[in-house]
Amino acid sequence: MNLKKNLVCAFLILSSTLGFADKVKVLYVTHEPGKWHKYTPQLALFRDIAKEADWDLTVWTGEHDAQIKKLRTKDFGKGYDALVYNFCFATSRDTEAADNLMDQTRVNGVPALLIHCAMHSWWDTYKNGKEGAINTICGHYHGKAKAKEDLVKEWKKANGDKAFPAWGDFTGVASHRHGPQQPIVMTSVAKDHPVTKRFPDGFTTGNTELYNNAYVLDEVVPLVKGKQGDSEAIVVWTCPQGKSQVMGLSTGHGVDDWTAKPFQNLIIDGVNYLAAKK
């Protein structure tokens, strides 16, 4: 019996020495099939990416509204090393879901990767309303989000002094429109960063969307910029959020983006970077 225990202990020590540590645990949140985006083939490609990266992957998927409600689940991010959000909840006014999602990173310390339309979500919290509405009603906000006044009032009534969940402040780089589906020339502005270590400078996408930068938090660290015609924007970045941080990757509209190896490497290196910094 002692011999068996000793062999087990020796195997565990050897595994640790050789780098066979626990796999990175990733939760991927999406919805299917998607109205403006092909989330089902994107999910299949993400599974392939996760397999290549050797992650321990869990997937949350389902219909649009059901997925938003699921995001109200308390502490849903606990136990994971990184959260990956690839969804489009632009019209959602569910501030409880948005706030709970933010808490997984800000309070529970689980980093998050936001892909493409994840940036264009909860528009009424930062895009469709009036600048200054949050500060006027809540009295403790000095950012640039343009929130709907009725939504802020509802939040204040239900949550008191808790900070209003302005989605653009969570993404770090707020975006509320995009350019045409045309190629984007992507250039690394942080070549020594772990996320961009394999990214080819001057990589040109196929036809895809360039998201604008409506406002950018001071804490944002730009990693890659994109140029489409006369328009230029940050397309990959990191931003501290409470106990952890987020990474934004604003390309990824179509399946062609997802099949490009540089895009896949940004996801792999991004998730591994976030998990290592947890």
C-alpha cells in the first residue's frame, strides 16, 4: 500500500515538474443561432481553438433572451480561469444581468475576453441616452456614458447607491457603430506583449467590420490598431476592472475572421495571458 502511495506522489511531483498542471478552465458564453452573427459555426470554431490550446472548456449557449437571464446567476464565473463572451445583446435593458456579469470580473476576480458584438451590448446603459444622466440621478459618475434616464432611475430605485452598470465603462473601449464590411489592416502597437507575440504586423483581414472608439478609459492599454480606409480604431486592448481585467477583441464579425490563424492566436494568447494574470 505504501509503495502504491509513493508511486502516486512521485507521479504528481513529476507531472508538476514537467508542466502538466491543471488545464486552464474557460467558460464560453454565446447564444444561438444569432440574428446578425453566425454564432453556431463560431462556437464550433471556438471548440477547435480550445482543443488546440488544451483548455478545459465549458459552454453556455441557448436562445438570446434565455442567455441574458442566465447571466443573472450569482457567482457563475467562480471556478474558471477566464470568461469569454461572444454575444450580441445590443437591445437588452437587463441591468441586473449586466451588473452581475461585471461582478464576476470586478468583484470575483475572474478575467474576461470580450469578442466583437459583446462590445455592442446593453446600448441603453451608455449609448442611446443622455451624457450626464448617470451623474444627475446617481450623483457619483463622471464618465462619458450616455445612459437612458428612465433606466438609470429604475436602477437607482432598485439598487440604491450601487454604481450604475454602464457597459462601455466595462469594455474599456466603448463602441456604438461600425464601418462597412471591408478589409482592415491591423498593426500591433505593443509587440512585446504576451497577447500579440505571435501577431503578424500589418495583417490584413478579409471583409469585416471596424468598430469605432466612442470613448476610451484612461486605464486602457492598446495592443492592436486597425485601419479601414480613412478610419482608425483600437481593435485589441486590455483594461483593468476591479480585482481583474478585461481584454477586448473587436473584430470577429464573420466566420472568415474566425478561420484566420492570427485571429485564433489572439484568442489563445489572450485567454492564456488573462488566466496567468488571474
